[in-house]
Amino acid sequence: MINIDIVLLFQAVNFLVLLFLLNILLFKPIRKVMADRDAEIASAREKTVSVDADVREKMADYERKLREAKAGAAADRGEMIREARTQEAALLEEARREAADTLTEIRERIQKEAAEAEGLLRARAEALSRVISEKVLGRSLS
């Protein structure tokens, strides 16, 4: 049978004192540490979200600048190609003109040399025909 006497009262008081002391010395500090830890975790999550948003913003900015740089480089490359083609056309035209001028000079020189050779051949042919005629006729033609 259960006897309710003074020992039970001491045990109940002892239990309440122990509960009070454990609450002050153990449970409250543990709850405080856990609350601080939860606050740190929440702060870290907020910071992570903030950093993630910042990184995404910077990546978007970087990609935009990269696209702009590529577009600028493509435009510059296109402009350089156009300039090179223009210079190439100018150089080819100049080379064609020089070749045509040189060809004209060569043709004129050939015609001049041909005329000189023809004149020389005519003179020699006349002299040769005169010599042959004199030999055939046996007398001088002059």
C-alpha cells in the first residue's frame, strides 16, 4: 500500500527544486544556444539568398557584356574585312593598270623594233637585189 507521509512531501519539494535549478542551469542555456543557432542559420540562409541573387545579377551582367563584346568584335571584323576587300580591289586595279601600261609599252617597243627590222630588211633586200641584178646583168646599175 502507498503511504503518504513527510518523505513524499520532501521528495516533491526536492523534485521541484531540482526542476527549478535544471531549468535555470541547463534548459534555459540550451534553449538560448538553440535559438541563437536558429538565428544564425536563418541569417546564413538570408545571406545565401542575397549572395545567390548577387551572383545571378553579376552573371547576367557578365553575359550581357560578353554578348556586347562579341557583337562589337564581329562588327569590327566585318569592317576590317570590308576595308581589306576595298584595299584588295584597289591594289588589283592598280596592278591591272600597271600591267596594261607595261603591255602597251612592250607592244609599242615591239612595233618600233619591228618597223626598224623591216626597214633594215628592206635596205638589205634592196642592196642584195642590186648586187644580184648586177651579177645577172654583168654590169653596174647605178
